[in-house]
Amino acid sequence: MSIQPIRLFGDPVLVTKTAPVIDFDKELRTLVQDLTDTMIDAPGAGLAAPQIGVPLRVFVWDVDETLGHLINPSLDLSEELQEGEEGCLSFPELRYPAPRAMRVVAKGWNMYGEPISVEGSELLARAIQHETDHLDGILFIDRLSSEDRKLAMKEIRESEWFNENNGAIPTIKESPHSLFGRNT
């Protein structure tokens, strides 16, 4: 078990599009385990690799007492929308209503390179969309109405976690995980 520090808003890795996974090896399985351990410890409903500083297309979730992971996902979203409160481990204690598709079919691979498909609605659909956004450098505050986004940014600027560095971009630390031969 290896719990990793979660990157907070302001870290450039959170707004950078990730690279696809090309090697399904022991290091990838370690990354999935570290993501799972970190998410459970936080606790959260999902965690994407960029949130622990790894710019790869990998995320995990824990919804309705079911743990899962998906690598190199592609999503098929329903036209029906849901509105609900959403938060993010990279924005401690921040929660705002964010529109999402009500249902999702997510296709990708598991950590052994086997193709998988995950169907979900409501909270699972929200978590899968949220974590896939992280892989594309999109933050949940980007999905908020302009009014809620202004309120969220004000709350962020006033938060203790943001002001620990006087609003400065945090120090970037090297990831303990291999980037599979890719330069970042």
C-alpha cells in the first residue's frame, strides 16, 4: 500500500492532457493500487492518475461499495442530464452543482490489458465523467455555470489549503511512478 500526496488546484499537471497507456505491466498495476489506496484514504469516489502527478490515462473509482479502474477510456454519454453537487479531492471541501450525463457507457482496458466496458448511471456515471475529464485536463469547476464558477473561485482564494502557499503554484514533485518511457 502506497498512499500518494494528492495534487491541488494550481498544479499544472491537473490541466494537462494525459498520454495513453501503452505498457500493461507491473508498474501499471502498482499505479492502479496506489490510486486505489490514495482514494480510499482520502476518502473519495474517484481518483485520476494526474491527481497524484502521473500524466497517464488511468483512473479508479469507489461507488456503491464497488471498486473499479479504467485505462484509456472512451465514453458514450446519454442525452439525459443530471444536476447534482460535485466535489474533487484536488479542491478540498469545495462542492458545487455540476451538470453531467445521467448514464454512461465507458470502454477501455483493465490493468492486465483486457478490454472492458462499464455501464453506469447517476453517481457512477458522474464519477466516470469527472475522472475522464481529469485525463483531458478539464477540472470540475470548468463545468460550472459562470455564476457558480465565480463563487467557487472566491471560495478557493479564501481557502486555507490554497493560501498555505499564498496562492502560489505549488512545488512540483517527481512522481514515484514510471511514465512508461514518455517524457513530460
